[in-house]
Amino acid sequence: MEDKKIISTIKKVMPAVVSIIISKHLEDIEKEIPPELYPFLPVDPSDPAHPKLKIPDALVDKRGMVKIGGGSGFIVESDGLILTNKHVISDPKAEYTIIADDGRRFSGEILTRDPINDVAILKINASNLPRVLLGNAAKLELGQGAIAIGNALGLFKNTVSLGIISGLSRSISAQADPKSPPQEMRGLIQTDAAINPGNSGGPLVDLSGFAIGINAAIVFGAQNIGFAIPINAAKRDLDDLKKFGRIRRPLLGVRYITIDDNLKEKMNLPVSYGALVMRESPHDHGVLPNGPAHKAGIREKDIILECNHKKVDRDHPIQDVLENLNVGDILELLVLRGEKKFPVKLTLAERK
């Protein structure tokens, strides 16, 4: 009976899962390659003075666009709204072709990217499409079944893997590629359902076929450890898009490092918890000029001890509090400056 339910769920979800093909102009690709690497790459020998990459014909379309990668997505509205990962469609010079389950090809229009979560929303010009219904990740329990569907490795269309929810509220530091800075991703769903690089952006669904997450990351060198972004973050993004035409995220306007015992000892700080307001480099600001924190009088070297009466530490960082607030909400802080503690109230602005 369980096998029949799983098969039924896959048949219900599969038609709404799409492949995303990433393509770029050959000239743009060549500009991004350091000259010192050309001796190690296959090049066209006809013009040694101006070497051009030799690309397999299978990767080049009639317009001269070169396929450089692939990912997954899934339709959430019958008029063509698609959820995927931000890192799948992060290249502003690339084109994104959406291939539906029935083989139809569409040009993907990027509507918005979430500045915090690894979520993006695309649109294709179509109607009466199958869609995946969205569930509630807040109700997940350890051990319940989960199915990951996607375009594994950009090659194997409609790959399905079965597993369980292995962990909740996980935090990892992830990089979309070696050139990008690490990004801390919090609140993730951990699953042992196999997730591969091309699976990124595909749905993680429960056994009833409701999307509970977006497949996002794997741990290289480890087996049966994959992560998905809770679907509730994407639902919030969809709501913002419909209401405001964009994703709205609240801005506090400080750069900080969360304090622990090691940092307290290293920097000779008075406390072992809180968020130390400080700049990341000589060229940026610890407190964003004219941001909410600046207007409220927050300074560099201040320590934010509490946000909305909740202690700030490694397990409860400021970002977790902001995730549950909206633009225009009042945030109450408890700040330590020198030996003096004092409360601060400010109104959250919109992150640009």
C-alpha cells in the first residue's frame, strides 16, 4: 500500500517539475576564462593568435548559445510561476530555458530573487499548467517520509529519490561556486533522500505530494546528507511578489559577528553572547548610514545582547528574529556599550 501511495504521489508531482537549462554566448564564456588556462583547454587550432574554445556541437544551439549547466524547478501556479534556487539562476549574462515535463520549451523570465534565502521565482508564458501544491514545513516531524524530484546533474530528467526527514533547523555555510563568498543558510531541512547538483531547485515533497522544501545543497564527501529550504520561506516570497511586485525583507542596518566563548577570549569582550557590531573590511560600514540602526543611535563596537527580549547567541542569531518580522515592524534591542546597558527601539526598513 505504501509503494502504491509513493508511486501515486510521484505521478501527481512529476508533471509540474521542470528542467532549467543555463546557456551563455561563447564570447562571454571566453572573457571569463583567465588567459593562463587556455593552454590546458581544447581550442580551435585554425587561429593560434586568437584562440577560441572548441565546444562540442551537442552543447551549442543554432544561435551559438552554449549550454553551461542545468538545474530544476517546479510550477506552483497554473499560469507559469516557477520556484527554483537563487544560485541556479544567479548569472545575469545567462539565458534560462525551461523544459516542461511534456517536452515544451519556454524562455524563463526572472521575476525576483530572495536576498536572504536561496529562492528565486521565474515566469513562463503558458497557462493551464500542472502545479505542485505547497505544504507547511513548520509541521514536519523527524522520520517522516520525503521525496526529492529534479533534473539530476543536469542530465537525468525527472530523477526521483526517497528518504526521510533527518533533521530540522539545520545551519550550513554554502557556496554556489568557488568564486562566490560563503553564505550562511539557516533553518534548513535535512534529508537522506539523494540530492545531486542538478536537483537544485526541484521540490522536496511529503508522501501526499505537498511541497515541503526546495532542494538546495549537499555536503561533498558525505553520503545521505542533503538540505532543502523550507517551503514557508518561498510562500512568503510568493505573497510579497503578489502584494508588492517584489520580495520585501526587513533591514536592521548593521554588520556584526555573533559572540561565543572563543571570541570573548580572543577580543577580550565583557560577555560571551550577543552580536558585536563591526565592519567586515576597511571599506564598508559596521552601521549602515541612514539605516534603522544608525537612526536609533547604534554605533560600531556596541554589543546587541537581545532582540525583542530574546538572548542573541550562536543558536539564536539576529537573522532568525528578522526572518519572522516585516518591513515597518518595531524591533526592541538591548545594547551594551562599555559598561552601560540600554534599550533601543527602531523601525525596520526595507532591504534594497
